[in-house]
Amino acid sequence: MKSAIELAMERAGGGEKKLSDDQKNEIAELRSKDKAKRAQEEIMFKEKTASLPAGPEREELERIYAIDIAKIEADTESEIEKVRKG
């Protein structure tokens, strides 16, 4: 028995195709690299802000850190989408 969501996606032609083992492995590798990049950014952020009190300089570093993490995430999702499309 299919769920309402599955039926709606079929009607809309949006059913997701099955991924090959190679695609699954490539996506897993991309996610692993993403995790490593995020961890590296976090370490660098903590090193830069460890001795900084609250204030404009720290807020600026927090803003840059958030932008860097969002960019890493967007790049990874873009690469994963390329793999899914084949």
C-alpha cells in the first residue's frame, strides 16, 4: 500500500529514481568530506574566538563562520544533486 505522498509524487512525475551502488558510495564520500570540512571550520573558528570577549569582532567572526558553513553545505548539496542526476 502506497502512502498519499508516494501517490502524489507518482502523479506529478516526481518519483525519485533508484541510485546505483556507485552513486551511493560517491554521495557517502561527499557527505564524509562535508563533515570533515565543517569540523575544520569549527576548529579554526574556536581557535580564533577562544580568547575574544563578546563584541563586534567576535560577532563578525561568527557571521563569517555561518557563511562558510552555509557555503560548504550548499556546495555539498550541489555535488550530491549532480551525482543523483547521473
